[in-house]
Amino acid sequence: MPSIAEKRREFRRLHEGGCFILPNPWDVGTARYLQSLNFKALATTSAGFAFAQGYPDNGVTRQMVLNHVREIVEATDVPVNADFEGGFAHEPVGVAESVRLCTETGVAGLSIEDSTGDAAKPLYDFDLAVARIRAARKAIDKSGADVVFTARHEGFLVGKPDLDEAIKRLKAFSDAGADCLYAPGLRTRDQIAAVIEAVKPKPVNIIIAWKTELTFKDIAALGARRISIGSALSRVAWGAFVRASKELAERGTFDNFADAAVSADLNKLFKEDLKRRGL
């Protein structure tokens, strides 16, 4: 199994050129399955993990997330990026402490958002948002961990879909030390291209968590460095679970079981994985 340092070096290398898909598992089983498909890196999903624990997105504690991130890191051979929400603190000093703790899990990357969680004021004021990113950068540098740091602007997800503001913030986040920039919610080619052009040469993460006509090749051609999918796979699984459960409760029939994964295939996968890991 690669060392933490080796996984971190590989994750940074992936950001130096080309484009890769960064899928988001929500537990050890889904992480190992995605690894078996030869994805080059994985990322946690705050919503996917929260739903699996019976919490709403952004409803879990920092310690729960740290434990989850460490579990995924230790269970996989590929680099792992942590969806670390807003750093579980408002002030920069608190963000810095949370980021320090996250680097100790062995992650190869982590992200910090500029959303407040307050519907009345969903985004941090510009200066505070930048200060939070600067504090996170300093914490990573002080830790000595070669962690790829992604800064996120959440305007498109919290009812503030202003492309100019997104670009302004992402450029400021870049200047404050972010290695990678990310504005979840961009949907059009023009929006994606504008953000990528504005923050060059820093790499940009694009999320696709909904049905779209855009393909991996399309997004890569626009210059994106990586493509994540957030809670999409988790919600696909929930969709199948909900449909089958409602069918049982409301109709007493079993038609939705037709699309279930085959137990023998999953048993084979996980037995081979345990053998490969010497367990």
C-alpha cells in the first residue's frame, strides 16, 4: 500500500496537467469499489456521509468527519480529498485548527467553503472569506503536509449565482494560497470556461452532480483539471433504495429488486480486495 507521502505526491501530480474524475464514496465499501474501477483518486462527500449517518448535509460534527476521512484514507490505496465543509469554524483561527486536524488524517487534499450555513446571510463577507482561506493555507504549511488545498465559492449553491462575484472571490482565494479553485453549481460551458480562464494557471474543479449533456471530454476540453460528483452517487443509491422501499410498503411487490447488485459479484470483489491487502 502506498505511503501517505506517496499518495500526496501523486495527488499533486494529477493537478499538474490533463483532467481526471474524482468520484465521491460515502463509506469504505463504496470507496473500495470505486478504487477497483481504477479511478486515480477519491473524495469524500459531506452530504453522502451525513445522509448515511441519518443527518442532513452540514449536520455532522467535526469529529465525525475527521473519523470518517481517516477511515476512507486508511481503507484505500489512492489519494483522498476531504470535503471539509466550512472548516467547522467561523473565525480564521478556528478554521486553521480544524485544517491542522484534517491533515493529520493522512488526506492528500482538502477543501474549505465560504458559506456560513445561515440562510439570512449565506456567504461570509469578502474579507473574512479570504482571511479564512489564508489561515487554512498557513495551517497546511505549518503542518509540513503536502496537501492540495482547494478553496470553494458557494454562491451558486446558496442562491447567490453571481459569476463576477465568483471570479472575484476565486482569484482572491488563489492569491491567498489555494492550490485549486472550485465554484460548485456552474452549469454552462460559458460559466465553466470563464472561471477557468480567470484563475489560470491554477487548476479548477468542476462538479457534475446532475444529469447533463456535458461529457468528461467536453469539460476537459474547456480546461478543467478535475471533475467531482459530490453526493450524486450517494443520491443514486438512495433513489434506488427509496423506490424499492416504497414499492414494498405501498404495493407489496418486489419489481425494483431486478436492478439489485449481485451478491456473488460483491463478495468476490471484497474477498479479492482483502486478500490483496493481506487481511
